Amino acid sequence: MPIIPHALPDLCNLVGHVAAILTTVAFVPQAFKSWQTRDLSGVSLPMYSFFTVGVVMWLIYGVMLDSWPIIIANAITIVLAGVVLVLKVIHR
């Protein structure tokens, strides 16, 4: 039995975990800066609204697949994007 096909699921999981971590961590600076400064003039309300709904859909997809990297990453991203979205609405 070849080694490469057997290792493919592990590689797929590694890629999924790394992607989940990177895309989630990418929102930390924006959420932190928005929280600190309350300056959201450069943030697009329609973009963050669509994005947040999209993240909710990714979370639902992850639950349907029982994929923990998708579930955890999108649950955290919902919180981070939600902070920015709420601050944008409050400080319009």
C-alpha cells in the first residue's frame, strides 16, 4: 500500500487547521483597534454585514460536516467580526 495516499487525510487536516488559525487570527488586529479607538470610519457596514452572515453560514456548514476546525474558527471569527460590526452600528 503506497504511503502518500495514506498520509493525505493528515495533510488535509493540517491544511484545514492552519487555514482556520490564520483566517481567524487575521481579525484580531481589526477588532482590537476598533475596540480601542472606536474609529470605524474606514470600515464598510455592508461588507462587514455580508461577511458576518457568511461566517455564520460557514459555521453552520462546519456543524453539518462535524468539522471542528471549521466550527471553532468560525465561532471565534463571528465574535471578532461581530464586535467590529456592533461598534460600527453604534458609532455611526
